[in-house]
Amino acid sequence: QVQLVESGGGLVQAGGSLRLSCVASGSIFSVNSMGWCRQTPGKQRELVAAITSGGNTNYADSVKGRFTISRDNAKNTVALQLQMNSLKPEDTAVYYCQARILVLTYWGQGTQVTVSS
């Protein structure tokens, strides 16, 4: 079991920045990768950025060059961050922290990001 608690998000004007954070606890030693996904009403949840336990990252084409994912490993927790710069109105969504252990996926509660034009 992995518990994910998110923070950050909010309302920002286009061109601004936000930082999302997620703290993972529980069976973190078994986590293969972590990431951030986002979802808007009526659409499927999409992967925004991910980072493996080895530190390899990948990003959705729509956020490359603007978003940066990072992680800090502590003894009993992992802190995952998503730095979002040059935000656009189309980045508006609920953002979810994600952790994967083999075929299992754990989710945070979600945090709203709203970018005004």
C-alpha cells in the first residue's frame, strides 16, 4: 500500500508558474515509478510527467520545456514535485499524483489547477 498526499495548485494567470507537491508513504521501496496525471471534465486522465526510481523522466509533448518533475527520497517517504512554468489556459485540470508498483497504480486525491487567460 502507498499513500499519496498532494498539495499546491490553485489559480494563476497565463504565463505564470505553480508548483505541485506529493508526499508518498507506505511501501515506497516497491514503487517503480511516480508521476503526475491530469484530467478535465469529459476527458480521459492523461499522463503529464513521470519519473522512475532510477531518475529517468518523460513528459507529454504538450508540457515539454515548461514542466519539470523531480523527486526527493527520504528514509520513509518520497516527495514528488511538479514545477509548472509558462502555464496556459489549456493546462487547467485536476492534477493527480500517481505511484506504480508492478501492475498496481495508486492515486492521490487530486488538486485543481486553473489558469486564467
